[in-house]
Amino acid sequence: MVRNYFKIALRTLLLNKVYSFINVTGLSIGLAAAMLILLYTKDEVSFDQFHAHNPNIYRITNKYISPDGQHVGSMGNTGYVAGPAFAAGVPEIRAFVRFHGHRNDIKRGSEIKSEDIFRADSAFFSVFSLPLLSGDPKTALKEPRSVVLSEEMAEKQFGSRNVLGRTVLMKDSFDKDARFEPYTVTGVAKKTPQNSSIKFDIVIPMVIGPSEVHRATNWFNTFMNTFVLLAPGANIAHVERKMNLIYNAEAKEAIREVALKYGMKNKKVYTLQPFTDMHLSAELPSDGGLVGHSNPLWSYILTGIALFILAIACINFINLTVARSLKRAKEIGIRKVVGSGRRQLVVQFLGESFLLCVIAFVLALVLVELALPVFNDLSNKALALSYLFDTGLVLGYLALLFVTGLLAGIYPAFVLSAYDPVKTLYHRLQLSGKGYLQTSLVVLQFTIASFLIIGTLTINSQFNYLINKDLGYNDAHLISIDKPNLTREQAHVLTQELQKDPNILAVAPKNGGRWNTAAKVNQGKEIAFIYETVDPEYLPAIQVPVVKGRNFSPAFPADSTGSVLVNEAFVKQAGWKDPIGQIVDFSYENFKCTVVGVVKDYHYTDLNEEIGPQLFTMRPGNSYGRFFVKIKPGSETSSLRHIADTYARLFPLNPYTYRFMDDENRKRYESEARWRQIMLFGTTLTIFISCIGLFGLATLSAERRRKEVGIRKIMGASVASITRLLTSDFLKLVAISFLFAFPLAYYAMSKWLQNYPYRIGVDASLFVEAALIAVLVAFLTVSFQSVRTAVTNPARSLRSE
């Protein structure tokens, strides 16, 4: 019996090649999309799950409570003190690991390069399951001058992985007096897994002097990750309570001191975050040396796209099967007359559905293999086809295959098996319900397609807005070069040497990284701001105007000690009507300065962050960490050569790297660019599957109305009028779909755009453009078959019975 069902199903699929092709193509694309998304989702939810000590690894975090008891913010980083203090006073804490990343200079022969370096406590390899290929995980980070390399870094530095006992020359970039010191290789680590928040090439011990560990004010430093390993079954609430008791006792005087100096009114409360929650956490993401943080919103979007594509493929199957049912009516009638029961017919039609799904499933595996490189590039992953054969995923795919086959075949099977054999044999059968299900499914298809078109157009417009928006400064032909601990004297000599080349238009030093601090204005109001250390050439170099007052100038010697510039956002937050001459009080340093100029607001960071208060100073005690060089257009090659030669001559022991700021600014939106491409591919697939289904329906509709078309042509109807007749019904359904798609898309896109402080508006042009695309695509799809039917000789249509 099963063999007979299989033969009938296979014969039916082969006899109807066009419809079988449409269904197999649509289902295979839908299944392939679902498989790729399952791979992506599996990788996302499996982040950091491989550590043997999970779920007992936690990150120490802290939240801030305002005086009225409201939660005002959270932070995932701590300072030096929290880890050892809590481990010493909380019995449930078995071990702690502090983890901090920065850059050090490494010397190999005469070559010097700046590399990412991580510092970690000696328990690092004992707490985390990051196996060593060689070396003892318990002692690898015991000695102050030891270093553990990744297998890739060992190959890069020495050309071999067998490097235990060899030395690496390294210099601390934060210490201006540091020299290259030998570090002994005590371990070589296996490559970290793709789904790990901790990735490293070089790890050295966390060496902290006793004075730093016992300095009470270090409770308020937040620049590193601190992890703790708890005893199995530990009560998290009890551990957090003990941690805060220790903090409040040991930092009591420091809390009072900081409150007086900085006016800190918010209460700090230590909490614990499960290590495996960091990757997808919106409030406390993995940062401070940790990598791979992901926004869960994109996982939801990807999953939605995959479900949409799969749903449209299933809709195609149902629509085409029901539409073809009249052609199979006589077959069904004969089977019922000779004794087939409804159950047998249901099994037969479900069998056809599952056979088609199996074929589509095999083809989907091929499509996944072909699409993986592109998908990895778009999603910034390193997924492999071997991941497909994970036990959980295999079960997931089998469930997906079963559900798809059932959803695609269950309705047609019950509809077809219910036909009255007498009506089918006498050609009196008509589909009940006036085709409401079929038309509803077409409307649903194009609702989804139109929704995705609008989403893609919105994301594309927002991306173009981000990369083309005026930043408030000129980043063209502006080069940024890092030079840690650049002194005033060095900056002066560097500027003189670089400007010997006429292609160098300006040189301006600036502090490295991003400095944040706070000060008081109006005799008490505290303002947090970005703290910039510059010289008089900085603002002219990046072409940012001073809108009130004046810029720093050598004509005013006091500028370096008592004058500051502020931006417009600072003035607005301070509430100043006349900012010139206002006092900014750095009370924690017993230092006051006078505002001499107001700088026009410019986007000093990416457009995902609002412009905040910014203060510029020339204080001699602040160091520079980078400098900008403005060059003439078209002089890139000669200017870069002159800059590199000058840098190597003045700073032979420092690595030289440069970045063009316009390229750097574009790279800030790489995530948006990737997701724009993903949305475009998803929408294209959705439209394609919808169109091949619409093509199949149009073909069946034209076949059913063949005699009608023949009679109309004999009566004088033109090809254009017949084409209009055959396409109008489908275009009406596409138009109806807009009634559902537009409100949903408007709501969803408005919500999504709220993530951006600087954004486009969801205006009517997006919807008009989406409607034109959907109507044009549907018209081209349907009109092809309609024109073909309209030009057919009416004699052929009327002769056949």
C-alpha cells in the first residue's frame, strides 16, 4: 500500500512538472532560509555555554539608585578592588578573575607592532574552559613576567606552536617611561571557540600593587570585567547582600569623600549577572575587552523573515494544490467509485506533500551549503555546514520538515478527499466558499512581501541618512594617528617636521581615547561631559567653528591654565544665556576655569549617540594620545610617506598606524550595512517565492478561462482588454494587501527608528515606492501568462473539450 502511494505521488509530481517545480523551488528556499536562521540562532543562544563551570560563573556588575529609590542605570564593569574584597569576605565565592584589555607594543627583531593585550588573574584558565595546548593552566599566569599566547599568535611570532620558555619583548603603552621587557611564554592556548565572549591572542598576569588594591577610592573605578565562580547551589540574593555589606563597610569613608568632591548622590549597589546572559543582554552587554555582543532584536527580525519566507512557500503549495484540484476531480471521483475511502485519499495527498517536502529538504541542504559563505559574511559569523548535524539541530530540522509537510498538505488533503464522486464525474463540481481561502492566502502573501519591502526601504534610507549626514566637521582628507603619551614638546617638534611638506595643511594633537568626567557650574549644578585635551590648531584642523567668544590662542598665555571652551550642548544643559566668562569648577581637583568660547556642536561619535556636553582644555597636566593631520586632496601617497618617515624618525620605538577619518566614520555603520543586505536578500526571496506562486495561479486561472477567452476574442475583444481582464483580479488582491501591510509596517518601522537619536521620518514616499514595486512585480508576473493566453488562437481554445 505504501509503495503504491509513493508511486502515485511520484507519478503525479512528474506529470505536473511546472507546479512541482514551483512548489519544490519555493519550499526549498523557505527551508534553506529557516535552516540558516536556525544555525544563526543556535550560535547566538549557545554563546559561552561551553565552560565546564557554568552555570556558576557570574560577572560582578553594579546598578545605581537615585535618592528617591529609582533605578537610574547599570554598568557591567568594576575596578581593581571588588574581586579580591568580595572573594575574601563571601564564602560562596570560590575564585575570582579580573579581565582587562588594552594595547601594548611588541618587538620582534627590528619590527615593532601594537597588539591587543589582555591582563587576567592567575585563576583565568582554571575558571574558564579555555584549554592550553601546552603549559599548566594553574600556573601559566603565576609569574609577573609570564605570557600565554594563542596558537595563531605563537605561529605569527615564532613560526611554531612549541614555544614554551621562549621570550616576547613587550612594552607597556600606558607607561611613558616603560622599556621593552622580556616575557616568558608559559602556555599556548587552543583557538577560542567562535561562540565565546572571551577571545585573546596574548594574555599576561594581572599585576597590581598593594597600594592600588587597598585604595578605597578604587571602589569607584569601572574599567575591567570581574568574574566570580560560586559554589554550586549558592543563593544569589544572599551573595549579593554580603557583597554590598562588604562594600558599604570598606568604602564608607570613600563614599563620603566622593559625595563631597563629586556631588555623587546616587547609591551604588553590586549585583551578579550570569556569564551566559551577557551576549544578548541589552542593559548589561559584554564589553570592556569582551567581544561578540549581539542585539537580540536582530535575532527576532531574522527569525521573522525566515518564518515569512517559509509561510509564503507553504501558502504557494496550498494555493496551487487547491487551484489544481478541479483538474484532479475526475481522478478523485473514479478512486471513490472503485472503493477508496476518504482516509486513503487523505494519506495519498499527504504523501504527495511529504514527498515534495523531502525533495525540497534535500535541495535546501545544497542551497545552505552554497549560501553559507555569503550568509557568514553578512551576519559576521563563521558558521559551517557541520553545525547542521548537531543532534539538537537535526531534531529541529526533522520537526521543521514534518510541520512544513503537514501545514502544506493538510488542508488540500481534506478538501480534495471530500469531493462528491457523482459531481466530479459529471463536471458539476465547483469550489465552495467562492475561493475565499485562496484569495485570503494571496492577500497574506503580498501583505508579508509589502511589509518587508517597506522595512527594507526604511532601513536603506536610514543607513543612507547615517553615512551622508553632515557631522558638523570636515572628515575629508583627515588622517588620525595614535601616539600614546605624546608630550607638549614632542607635539611641537612633530608639527614643525610634518609641516615642512607643503601638502600638510594642519597638524593638531588631541587626547587619546574618550575621557569622561564631571564638574560643577552655577555654584553647585553638576554636569557630566566629554573632556577633550587639544591645542589651538585642533578646531581649525577639523573645521569646527567657534560660534561665541574665541578659540584658544598663543596670544593668551593663560589659556593653557585657566581657560576652557564648551560646546552648545554644554551651554544648553548649564542653562547659560551668556556663557562667556562663566566658571566651571573641578572641585575634586580644587581647580576652576573660565569659559572663553562656545564651539558649535559636532558629532564626535557615531550617530547612534546624541551629542552631549563637551569641554575643551589645554591643561599641561593632561597628555595627548593621538594627532590629526589634514592633507591636500590628491596628495595621499606622498603625504602618507612623509608622515610615516617623520614618525619613524621621531618615535623609532613606537608602532605607526593611521586611519582616514572618513573611512573610520563609515565603518561605524558596518552593522547597519550588513543588516540592510540581509533585509534586501530576505525581501528578494519573499517576492520571488510570492511571484512564482502567483505565476502558477495565473497559469491555472488562464487554463480555466480558456474557453471564455476564446469566445471573447471571437466577439471582438482585444489582446489588451483580455490581458486587463485576466490580471485585474490578482492586482486587486495585491492592492487589498496594502490595507494590512501599511499600518503594520508604519508601526514596526516607527518603533525600530526610535533606537536612533538621529533618524529619518516614516513618510508617505516609502509607502508609495513600496506599492509601486509590489504592483509592478505582480503585474509583470501575471501579465506574462495573461498575454500568452490572450494571443492564443480562439479556435484551439474552443475545439478542445
